[in-house]
Amino acid sequence: MKGSTLIEARGLVKEYDVGARVVDDVAFVIARGETLGLVGESGSGKSTVARMLLRLIEPTAGEVRYEGRDLLTIRASELRAIRRKMQVVFQDPFAALNPRMKVREILAEPFAIHREPCDRARLDQMLGEVGLEVSALERYPHEFSGGQRQRINIARALALRPEFVVLDEPVSALDVSVGAQVVNLLRELQQRYGLTYLFISHSMPLIRYLCDRVAVMKRGRLVELGTCEQVCDAPREAYTRELVAATPEIRL
């Protein structure tokens, strides 16, 4: 691992109905500057775990610790300060943007929420960081391709210079070539700003390319955890071997 522990899940459980657990006793740590891949079939609990880490939903049991502080018990003011350090890029670049807002308004929104100043120069810089022209500021989301919309989502997520970013299948709605460009952009931004990622995917080749370690989920439980080389090249679990075999290699 690359540095000290930034975020830790301890015994996370999520039940929506009594006795029906969608996440069952999941535990792992993510080091500062690391990318942890979270992989598994649809319905395995990956996104539920991510939302509990961000405290978008409350766990039934367990702990989420950020720099050692339990996010489930800290005061509201402390949680607000930590929230600006944690962001998410969702799977669907179409649904994630408000169609009635111009890009300028979308990118300025995080600053308004946290009551921080934001001028035109900062907005121009944000677009440049994700490879978009400044003329995009006065356009609406429907005027962009899927890959361009996801770049706008990434720019918004990085607006306040977070430390930890959840990438919830950020390229699964894009075609392969466009998705590869977005993955390379994410890698460049991580190196530039020292970001820590949780990268959720069902694609083992993407996990191998972007991640330092990988955690494999099946039916709400963590069944394998290790470096990408360990898990992808010599998986212990039959389920992991099935995942590796089911996803063809891709060029990035």
C-alpha cells in the first residue's frame, strides 16, 4: 500500500429487510494515494458499500473511519468538513447532470454549497484539467457526447480538491475507446493531485490497469482481497476465476 490509512470499513452490514443482508460484514482499508478496485457481479453489494463509505446511506452495523475518525458518530460540523474531501463520479453521465443547468452552473455548484468563492478563471481551469474547451461553460449537458459529459462530472467532483473519490463504474456507459480515454484521464488526475480512489467495476482488465489492490464481492460478502497481480493472475476463489475469465482483455 502507498501510505497511511485514509479510509477504513469495519464490519459493514446493510439490511433493507430483517434478515435480508445486501452487505454482510465487509472490512477493508484504503491507503492514501492508493486505488482499491471493488469488483463483482451486478447485485453483489459494491455500490451499497460505496454509499456507506460516503455516508449517503446509513449502515445497519459497522464503522466507517476517515483518518481515524468514525463518520457515523462525529458531530455534524465535523462531517461537513470531511464531506468536502470525499466525492463520487457515478456510472451514468447522462443522469448525473441537471439538464436545465449550464456547465458553468454545474461546476460552480460545489463552491456554492460549501460557501467558497469561485471565479471564471477557476471554472476555465477545471475544464482544462479534463480536456474540454472553455466554450463549454455556456452550453447545456444535452449538447455533449457521453464521454464529454463524464469529463464534466469528473471536473465537478474534483472542484474542491477532494482527497478521496468513489468511481462507481464511471466508464460502463461509454464505448470502449471513449472509456479508455476517461480511464487514462482519471489516472493522470490521480498522479497530479495525489488522489485516493475506490474504483467500482465488473471489468477485471480495467481493475488490473488502474488499481493497486482489488476486493472481490459476492452476494454481499468480501470473498477475496489482494494485489491485482495476486487476484487477477492467481485467484484463490472459483468465483474470482469466473470473473477473470468472463472479461476479455482491452487495450488502454
